[in-house]
Amino acid sequence: MSNEADAIVSTIIAKWCAGFAALDAAALSSLYSNNAFFFGSNPTLYRGRDGVADYFNGLPRWRKPSAVFSDVNAAQAGPDLINMAATITFDLAGERDELVVKMSWVIVREDGDWKIVNHHASAKAPLI
């Protein structure tokens, strides 16, 4: 992982975790591209920043949500493209069981800033 890719991904993760802790759909959707594809915790494909905001606005209003990223891998796939994969553990303060997911992001440089253009979450538990 390059130092630049690592720094970019770390910055986005910090902003994402802060937005998730506040369930702030506007802050979270601002991290995504206008052309984003977003698969979260339900089967619906959400598109663009408005779709991302709709997803986060549709989540339960947990009292104290938090997300911790681990096993983060990032690779600079091109001058304007970063691939990221990680495990995220969601702690919802006992309002539901701990949730552990695999996450992948494709991050692109858009209008001089780095934005998530593809977000895919899937169960950590083996499917097969």
C-alpha cells in the first residue's frame, strides 16, 4: 500500500466513522461520488449522493452507533483510482447484536477531491 493511498483511505475512514457515529446522512453522502453505486446492508442498489443519503436516513436511529475498521488494505490502482477492502465491526450499544461485515470501496479523484464511487458491504460469515 502506498503512503498516499494509505493517507487518503485513512482520512475517508475517519470522516466516515464520525458521520456514522452521528448518523449524519449529509456528512456521509458527501464522501461519495455523484455517480456512486452503493450496496449496504439491504438488497437495494442506491445510486449517487442522494441515494447514499436515502440509505443512511433509512437506518434505525440507534442511540450510540460506532464503526471500527480493521484489516484495511488499499492499493493505488491508477493516478485517480484507489481500491480499498476492510472489515468493519459495527457496535450498536446493545440495541442489536454486533455486526461484522466485509467492505470494499473504489475511490476516485473527482473535482480535485477523493470520493467513494463504489461501496459494497457483505456478510463476514462464509456463504458457502
